[in-house]
Amino acid sequence: MRKKALRSYLMFVLSLLLLNVTHFFENQLASAQTTNPGEVKSDTLSVYSEMSATSIVVKKLKKGDRVSIRLQVTTAGGDWCKIAEDGQRNSLGYVPCAQLLRASKPQTAVPPSQASTIPVISGSASAQSSGTARTGNFVTSFPRETLKSIRRDPNIAYDLDPGAERFFVHVPAGYSGQSRYGLVVFIDADDRVDAMPNGWTGILDARNFVFIAPENAGNDQYRQRRSGLAVLAALEMMKHYQIDANRVYISGFSGGARMAGMLGFFQSDVFRGTIQSCGADFYQHVPQVDATSQLDTAGQPYGFFPATPDEVHGARRVRFTVITGSEDFRRGNILDVFNGGFAKAGFQAKLFDVPGMSHDVADGNTLSAALDFLEAPH
């Protein structure tokens, strides 16, 4: 019995060690993702939320479907590939690499600074007073200056160095500094951001919105850092561009959408509305009606975060848009959070349940409808 117990213990320790090593290498590789084309070679292929066939199936692909292979990780259970659907920017999940046909050999990964074709500039895009604020797409950092006086919340890291962080920025070509624009801050699920979400550019340009997304703010980062980067992005853009403080919205995808919703509570004096694609939480536990599980892919309770009475009071002034779709594997959880949380408690909130939408960033039409709600007269 002693030998059997010792063997079981050693196997448990080895499994934990393997899991940690796997996560370490995935985190190291995430910033240098490949984009090798691949094709599904089996009749059907399940895409998993984690590198395990026992994790949640996020989507089913069929033979011949084209994908982009973002990274490959070798585990004791074989090689797993992190993939995105063909033409999509956001990763979909994991599949066994053996189930894919590669269109080309894996390319040598290069640092993001070399791989990106987006211009990189140092410091801000130019001060408002110069009248030459930069437009277009670019990646930037900001000089360290005194932050604007705002309400400080313990859930947010305010000590981040803007000169050490990088932000993807889009400014419409028509911006001249002569009138105030709206601002959309975006928190992604991945650390690297080097493009606008599909379908967003024309909508935001037509509505006079500037866009900014902090890099290294993905799901693997700790919560206070992610929220701190979002607040920092908003405040820096408000210093260097003519921004209407009543049109500053926080958006995000998946885990980033959950962060956006929390910031509607934690920093309601900055963010006046949220655009949450496929992710939502609430400050109270909600009844499980549509969800098949109350756990997220990391095994943590889904749909709850603590909030003080003052934070809840501030969130009453915020408008929340919660977006999911018929093919979103988180749809049940999101419906429960919206119906049993936001709607039941009487918050200013609207649900967009989009037919055919999977676990992805909202398209341009849904973004436009969300902005209609956020900008409607009070």
C-alpha cells in the first residue's frame, strides 16, 4: 500500500510539473506566434479550450476547413496547435496538430517589433497644442507624466510606466483636433494587438472615434495590470487628443470583455459604457439557468467579482452592452449573467444575442448597434 501511495503521489507531482512547464512555454511562445496556414484533414475536428481532450469543446470544424496555426506546444499527450479560423485575428482554441495538414513548413518566429508592419513611434502621438497629432494606425508608448486626478480603486494598478508599455492606436484620417472625438479602449484576450478588430474601422471612423488597445494585456496577465493598462490608455489619449469625456467606452473580447465589465464598476468616472464581446461577470452570484457549468476554462467560478456599494452606485451611471451569439460556447453563462444580474438588478444594459456568432469579437453591424445604445439620449 505504501508503494502504491508513493507511486500515486509521484504521478500527481509529475503531472503538476508538466502542466506548469507547458504553460511556461506557451506563455513564452505567445508573443512570437506563427501564422502558418493549415487545413483540417479529418472528417470532423473538435477545437478545445485547453490542450486537453477533456476540456470544453468550443467549436467543431469539418474536413477542408482552413485555419491559421498560431503556435505549437509539445506535451506528454502529444503536439497541440493553437489555431485561429482562416482570416480571423483572434485565436479559436487548441487541436491535436496531427489532425491538420500544413500548407507550409513552420516559419521561424520573429519578435513582434520586427514582424509588425505597423509604424512604431516613441513618446506620444504629439501634444494637442501642436496641432499635428498623428493619424492612422501606429504602435506607441507615452512619456511618464503625472496622471490625471481620478478616483483610485484597489482593483486597478495605477503605477504602470507608460514609457515601458506599448499601445496599438487608430486615429481616423479626418481627425484635426478642431472637434472632440469619442474613444474606444479595447482589452484583447491575447497579448499582441497589431490591427483593428474586423469591421470596426469604418464604423468608428464614421462616428468620430479614436481607438486604443494596450499590448501585453491578455488573459495570462493579472487582473490589476489589465485594468491598469486600460485606464492608462484612456487617460493618455485624453491628454494627447481632443476626447469627449462623455464618449469614452471600454471594450474587450472574451476575458478582456470580462475586464471591460468590471471596469464599468471599478472606474465608472472614466468609462461611460462597455462593449463586451463574449465575456461578462457580475458582482453578485446569478442563478444558473442557461449555463451548463458555472466554471470557466481555468476551473474558476464564472460570473462573479466583488464590488463595494460605492462601486455599484457608480456603475448605475454606466451603460453596459453584452454581446454573445448562438455559436458562442460561453453563451449560457453570458445569458445567465445578463438576465440574472444586469437585467434583474435594473442596470442600464442591453444584450445582443447574434445568430451564427461564435466566440469572437463583435462584427461591425453589432458594434454599430451597441454604439447606438450607448450614445442614445439619456
